[in-house]
Amino acid sequence: MKRLIDYLAQLLPLLLIVSIVAFVLIDLLPGDAAMERVGLDATQEQLQRAREEMGLNDPLPLRYIYWLERAVQGDLGRSLRSGEPVTATLVRRVPVTVELALFGTGLAVLIGVPAGILAAVFRNGRIDAIVNLLALSGMAVPFFWLGLLLIMLFSLKLQWVPPSGYVSFAEDPLGNLKFMALPSLTIAVAFAATLMRQTRASMLEVLTADYIRTARAKGTSERRVILKHALRNALIPIITVMGLQMGSLLGGAIVTETVFALPGLGRMMVDGIFQRDFPSVQGALLVIIIAVVVTNLITDACYRLVNPRIK
Amino acid sequence: MQDTLISVSNLTKWFPSRERGGKPVQAVTDVSFDLKRGEVLGLVGESGSGKSTIGQSIIRLHKPDSGRIDIDGIDFAGASERALRRHRKLIQMVFQDPSSSLNPRIRIGDVLLEALAIHGIGSTRQERRKRVAELLDMIGFSPDFAQRYPHQLSGGQRQRVGIARALAVEPKALIADEAVSALDVSIQAQIIQLLAELRRKLSFTLIFISHDMNVVEYISDRVAVLYLGRIVEMGPARDIFKRPRHPYTEALLSAIPDPSSRKRERIILQGDIPNPSNPPSGCVFRTRCRHAVERCATTVPPLAQVLPGHQSACIRQELYQNDMGQRS
């Protein structure tokens, strides 16, 4: 409980700082939301009127304080572009990104951890070399390029899944899975590679431990030695890396959502930045920061679960 | 019950060199001994003498390069991994460092349960739990210790768990590899007492590996002295300690602090134990032996009987001819 309060106490100043930085950066970009709304052919007069209406003529600090005042009351403002309340947009978009992150993480664990175990058990062998090569490539490949390659292969050539778009799981479960398959795989690849490297390293370390020798001397089957005695102890650094990677996973989600036209948080942020729509950007940022902090909390709780010595 | 339980003959284990093309490390060379049921054999020697390698080869943590190991009629050296697992309950090992030898993620009760489950002891979970409680009682723990993790125990308590774990499957033989050297002296005594007591009660055969001569003298029926992976002297514990027939044993014995006698001459060995990748020719001990003569460099001394049941690998037995009485 005390930890939870500690985390929340860290969260507040973090949110404040990030929101100020985001606010200033968007303001520094050439052009503004009013120009986006009235279009390039509008007269100076129309532009001024739009600015007045949108409150863009107030000095920057004042605009920030107005925004903050309402934000602490749970009103994140309206999109400068569509006029829709930001909270309503978030309610639609957060599930998309959460789904992407969950599938991505799930796939990464399913691929990375077993691959890492195999590489450790057969270290310096052929399997190890192949797994390592794949992992290195996985880490080196940029998200957008990998996404495009996957679309070319699975959508255009094999025509197994649609190249882009989205339906919600509630509307059409199978369709949803089809749309999510390639994006999930895209963000899973680099994550799986990192997990594999970490799993391999910590398994190698654990496998030389005295208690592994004890387990073998006891007559424990090799399979059980690896999957129970060793993996359980190797898990802590793996969980740490998973927690740390959540931040970059969300970064990957932004690029991936753009490539696959998924209406998630990442797209919301990218669009918001292009349209100088600061309430939308702020809203998306808020959710992402909270997500990262919550992930750290969960990671912390997992430590306790796998390591009885942390109390 | 005086028949042979463990028979080791011509055991050799050389580890390949780390460097490419390097000479192998001659950890154990041509070691043979038999153990009768219920007998306690002490294996002594300084570090690097091959004591632990012998222990680990016997239970096949290492596959020996050559030689035979028969335990209760089963060929341990040649057995397949699968067959070996089935027979592992014949012989168990207590390891040196009780802290690192226990899996930190597994509760004490589960450590014992797993051993029972692997070897199919106790047909129901209920029965096994009962057996775990008995085992805990045997090492002086209350049943609630089953719920504890290794880090919640002291070093001595962990070694008790190590002993209970090894004895859980009712092995016919136990190897204690430096089982007490990581512990405080006062705790060492308790653990040795426990081992001795359990041995009387359960009458298992014991190979006790140690560099501590006092402890070995206390617990062993017979003692084998190792130097550079070879047995240099072996015989009844009492003979070895009272009338050693090998200069190396003499040196080891003279190093035991003895508060009661001041007159004992200390034999200081010169230099270090030679490189086991490149041992001296002839008698491997000759480079540090105060009695070494030219012949020692050319002749490999056989382990030959010098007294009833007492063998020594030293060609200069004439040194001991006048020494008919006992050592002071």
C-alpha cells in the first residue's frame, strides 16, 4: 500500500512536467490549429476570428493554466479539430492500443522466452547460433519497415489478412484478430529479441548454480531441472526487462498504428501533433504516462511473486 | 552384511584444457577402492587433490574417462542417463556449500517432496507429506519448517536440510563432500554428530570427503589419502593416523595443531601442489618429498600392501622398518 502511494506521489510531478513540455513543444511548431481549421486560402480576418474562438490568442502560460484547471477536474478539453471531448476519444482509442500491447507482449513472451531457453540449453550449438542471428536481426529491424514487409507478404501476396484497418473485438471477434495479427507481430519481434537475449543470459547463469547440480544429483529429469529449478530463478531479470521494455513497446505502438492505420492512442498522438491539436496530444500523453507507471507497479508486484526473498 | 557395496576400479577423469591444444587437467588418475556396506571411508587431501572429482564421478555428475564404478551391483560408470536416474536413489550426495546448493525459490518441504516424488517413494501425497514431517523431525526441525525458504535458515540449518534431502530417498550410500567446511566450527561439530548419529541409526555407507584431518579421524573407519588425483596411502583410520606409511600423510598429520604435545616435529612441505596438467614423472609427490631419491623420478610407485589392509604408494618403505611402535 505504501508503495502504491509512493508511485502516485511520483506520478503527479511527472505528469506536470511532461504536460508542460508537450504544451511548449506543440506551440513551437510552425502553424497552429486555427490555420488547420480555416485552411490555407482563408483571409487574415477569418484566421484571427478562429484564433479568438479557440482561445489561441491568450499568452502561452495562461493557456496552459486554463487547460490544467479543467484537467484536474477531469475535463481534458475538446479536440481543436473535431470539437469532440478528448475523454470520449480516449475511451474509443485506449482499448485498441491496450489490445495491441497485450497481443504484442504475449507473442513476444511466447517466442522470446522459449527461444532463450533453447539457446541457453544448447549454448554454442547450431540452435544457439540460429536463435542469436534471428534475435540480432529482430532488434535491428525498424518497426515501420518490418510492418511494410509483413503487409507485402501476408496481405498482398498470400492475402491471409487485411493490410490495414480495424474493427473492435465486440463487433467482430475474428475480424478483429485478423486486423491485429500483423501489428501485434510487428511490435512483438523486437521485444521477443530482447527477451530472448535476457532469457538466454540469465538461464546460462542459473544453470551453473550449485542447486542445479543438487537437482541433477537428486535424479531430477533434465526437463524438470530446466523448466522448474532453473527457469524459476532466471525469471527475475526477465521480468525486469519486460517492465523496462513497456515504454519502448508504446513507442513501437505509435509507429505500428500509423503503418497499419489502427485508431489507437499512438495515431491519436501523431494526428494531434500534425493538426497542432494540443488537447488531444495532452490527453494521449497522460494515458501513456499512467500506463508506464502502472506497468512499473505491476513489475514490482511480480518480483514479489517470483522471489520470496523480496518482502 | 560385510559384502562390498561400492567398488571403484581404475577410475580416471581428466578434464580437457580450456585452451585449444592445451594439456588436460589430470584430476583423478587410476583410483581404485572398495567399500563394504556400512563402512565409512574418509577421503583426504589438499585442495586440487581430486577428492571432489572422485565423489562427483561416483554419482556420475561427471562421466569418468575410464574405470568401473559398481554400486550395489549396478554399473554407474556405464549406465545410460535414463537408467542412471532410476538408480540415483542408491547413492546421494551432501554438497559443500549449503547456501548455494539449495534452490532459493523452493520451500524446504517441497525440496524433500520433490526427492520423494522423483523416486516414487510414498504412493499418495498424504504419505509423502508424512514422510517429509519424519525427515524434518530426523534433523531436529518442527514440521512448520516445511513452509520456510532456504534464506530463512541459518547455514547449519541449511546443511541439515541438505542431509535430510540426501537421505529422503533412503540411499544405501551417502557422499558428504566437504559437508561441514563451509560452517562455523561449533556448527561443524553438531553436523558431524548428526551424521554420525544418523549413520548409526540408518546404517548407510558413507564416503566422507574433507581436508580436515581431525574430522576425518573422528568419523572414518578407513581413510584414503589423495595427492594430485592419486591415492598415495589407504588403510584403517587408526593405522593411518598412528603409523602413516607415506611421507605425504606424515606431512598432513604433522600439520594438525595438537595442544597436548609440543615435541611433534612439523614437516613443512615446500612449494605448491604441482600443476595437474603436467605432473612430475615417477612419484608425483617427489618434488615436495623430504625423502625423495633419484629412483623416485623414474619409478611410478604402486599402491602396495605394507601392513594388513594398509597400502602405501611409496617405494621407500625401509624408512618405516625400524618404526615398529606407534607414533608418539
